[in-house]
Amino acid sequence: LWLAWQSQQWWECVVQERFADADWLREFRMRRATFERLCSLFAADVAPAAAAAFVRKPVDTRKRVAIALFKLATGAEYRVVGELFGVSKTTVHRYLYRVCRCVCHLLLRHSVHLPALEEARAISERFCKQHVLPQVFGCIGSTHIPVLAPRLGSRDYANRNQWPSIILQTIVDDTLRFRNIYVGVPGNTHHATAFHMSDLYKNPDRLPKATIDMKGVDVPLMIVGEPAFPLLPWLMKIYAENKINVNLHSFTLKM
């Protein structure tokens, strides 16, 4: 059965020959040029083995990357992705894992990093023009990523909505680009606790540092966050809704 004929038409005839950038953005969440760059970057780790003996023609590198990206972009079931690309569910899972591993090992350290001083200043200027808040070079927040809870310690992963998750903590700049990522803490953990466990909190020296004088006060470069985060010299937080008065309303709106 695993050798049964499967249609390759959608990928080979529709996507590769007819898709415009708008179609790529809709189905893969990226333009074709970005896809081609990823294929080049991942080729050494994703390409089929040159010396392997195959019963039939192996899936080429571009299709392997496309399968993984489509699965990530749409969240479609393995069966649906497999039928669309003419491969088995097992094949979809295999390439998804390989591409995700490449993203973590190759892309993460090159693409997700805190800005250097000059870039942080440029970001803060853009933030100030948009939101009238000086010296802000990033926004920090947390969300929950659904997971299958382990058999042991499953209660630790049940978040306040009672479904299993892990916490993803991120910093983004004014263009919504990820600048720092910390992930993996069980979903039952308070966001403030997860923050204190992160490398960002343990190693604040990595943050860009510069001050400007505002009415006799040296204001440092900083990130802004939700009430769950602690107030630090480099982290400004909004006030909780139950603690807002008239004087703080404007500040909270800007934040």
C-alpha cells in the first residue's frame, strides 16, 4: 500500500508553475524568494542521501521543505498534507521534524537575537514616533503553546484554562520581529516565574545600554511588558486594570 500511486499535481503543476507571491503568502506564510532561501540554507540537512538506493524517486529538497512549511502555516492534519503533496502521513511527520530541527539549529541563532546598541536606538526612535514612549526597543509577552502532556507530571502542564501547554516568552521589536525567545516551561507556571527562569532575566548584561536625559532624569533603553512581569530598570510594565486611576490612564493607553 505504501507504494500506491499518489497525486503530485498540486505541488508540481499548481504551486510551482502558477503560484504568485500572494498565493505563497496565503498557503505558506512567506514569499517564494524566502522559500528558496530556506531551501538553500537547509539543503545539507534536508536533501535526500546521494548514495541511498531508493525503490522509487526520492522526494526532492524543495518539496520536503514545502511539506513542512505548509504543515506549520496551516495546521492541517498529517493526512490532509500528505494527500495534497502525494506522500504518506509518516513522510509528512519526518520532514516536519527535519525542517523544525534546521530552524532551531541554523536559523535561531542567526535570525533571533537582541539588537546591538545602534539598532536599539533606531528601534526606540521608531517606537517613540509611533507611541510617544521614549527609549523602548522591544515588547515582551508570553503565550501558551498546546502540547501533549507527559504521563508523569501532567498536572504541571495544565494551564489556567485546563489544557496542556508550554510557555513561550518572546521579545518583539516595532516590526514584530522576534528578538528573544524562551520556551519550554510547563503551562501551569506563572508567567513571572517563567520570566525569572529565562536567560534574559539571568543575563541582563546582554541588553543594549544607553541613556538619555529627560528633565534631569537618565532614562535607559528598556522593554515594556504586561502587569505579570516585574518592574526593573530595563523593564517597564503597565499597571493592572484594578490599580488604574485617572492620572495613570493615559500612560497605560500608550503602553
